[in-house]
Amino acid sequence: MDKADRKSSARAPIKLGELNYTPVLIALAVVLLTIVVLFLWKRKKTVRSAVLFTGLCDSGKTYLFAHLCLGGARETFTSIKENVGNFKTERGRVLKMVDVPGNERLRGKFFDEYKNMAKAIVYMIDSVTVQKDIRDVADFLYTILVDKATSKVPVVVLCNKQDETLAKTETAIKSMLEKEINIVRQTRRSQLQSVDNSSSSDTFLGKSASVDFEFEQLGQRVRFVPCSAMEEQFAGLTKFLDTL
């Protein structure tokens, strides 16, 4: 009899109202909160809110950065870390500006750090020494243009020091870069093929290897704008920034 009673009580159904749902609800709340936090963190991390100032050393980008973000010229030195500031456009919009070091050993590192934040890119060139430095100038610009993170971002190639007698015009610089990028892309393509015997469109700019490169072939707009940071002549740049 006692055994029968025990079996009967063991099989007695548990009423839903008697269950404690608190641990389950807490667990669900923690999961949902985690998902929301991860979503917001990822969104914040990838939001494009910065204008990157890039280029080789001595191109004048840090000097111009100081003009725009600090309201006037400052004595500058070769940057070993990024400079970050804000610029207010004529329309009243505040843009985050990041001056990426031009040092050969540092520029790649800092560009990779900020490229996913890039809303636009300013690539500054010394119009006086560009012919001497054309290979390095073209190679770094190629790196920026071919990167998936910035391949759709508008680019302004700012041809600085136009006030100097020996400065190349923005038209001449554009032509020089197109010719040099032909060489750079062939070199990179050959290096890639020597590694895995295949070619990759991810590291190639333009239509095809049989067609000479032109900036108009790109899916992103690349503007060439004259500039003289020393003479405070950079209206073409501020006009562009006002469109962002």
C-alpha cells in the first residue's frame, strides 16, 4: 500500500504555476543584453566618421591638419603617432580628423587601425618632390585604393606647395601617378603569382593588365586638388569637406 502511494505521489503532475521561471528569465535577459551590447559595439566600431589625412613625410599634412583643427599654423615635426582633432565645416557639421603618420615604418600600421572609420581620405603630396618620390607616393596610394575597407571611400589627392616655383601641377601629378601605378600593380601582381601561381582581383586596380591605368576606371571618385598649406590656400579641400 505504501509503495502504491509513493508511486502515485511520484507521478503527480506539477502545476505550471508552481514552477520558478526566475532563473530562465534571468538567463534570457543576460543573452539578450549581450547581443545588444555586441551589436552596438560592432556598429560603433565600423561607423565611418573620420577623415584620414595620409601621405609621405614632409608632404605638409600635419601642418594643414593644425590649420584646420587648431585654427592656425603650428610648428610641426615628423609624426610618430596619429593626431586627432575636429574640424567644423561651413555648414556647421563637425568632422573627426585623423592625421596618419607618414613615416614608412608607421603609416601602414596606423592606416590599418583607422581605415574602417574612414568617411573620406585626403592623400597629401609634396608637389615639388613628387617626381623624385613618385614610386613611394604611388605605392602608398595604391595600398589605400586597393584596400577593401577604403575602396568605396572618396579620395582627395591634395597637391601641396603649389606656391613654389618648381611645383608640378595637379594635372601633371595625376598623369605621373597613373603611369607609375601601372608599374606598381604589375609588380604586386607578379609578387602574388610567385607565391600561389594565381592572380587576385583584390590586389589589382583598373580594368585589366592590358589596359593602361586611369583613375576614371575606379568605382570610387578620386579628385586632384591644388593646395598651398603655407599660404592658407586650401579652399578646394574645405569645399569637399563641406559635402560630407
